[in-house]
Amino acid sequence: MRSLICLLLQLFMFVLFARMLLSWFPMPPDGFLASVNRALFSVTEPVLAPVRSVVPPVRTGAMAFDLSPIIVFIAIILLSGWIC
């Protein structure tokens, strides 16, 4: 059971990292990468949205820096260290 939880945590970190990478690049709404991005969004957003509601994006002039993926990464690393 413990190894399954560790595997799921690692998979979620991979999916979250892929979402973060794809968010840096503009893509057409009907391409293959757009559908991958939508799938990654649907998997990660239920975890990121509650964190984002507690820690809003940091404004830096005209831009905003979303800290929720970093916070979730740190939480997963700590959780993996404790469980795995």
C-alpha cells in the first residue's frame, strides 16, 4: 500500500511539472498539445485551486506569479519523505 501511495505521489509530481512546462508556451486551442494541456489541467486543478485560494498569486507589476504549484511540490516532497 505504501509503495502505491509513493508511486501516485511521484506520478502527480510528473503531471504537475508537465502542466507547468506547457503553461509557458502558447498553443493553438485545437492542437494535440492543447488537449494534453486540458487533461493535465483537469488532473491538477482540484489540488491547486484550494492552495491558490489561500495563497493568491504574487503581483509583480503587470504580471502575477502563481505560487501554488511550488507549494504543492514542497508538500508532496515532505509527504513522500514521511511516507516513503
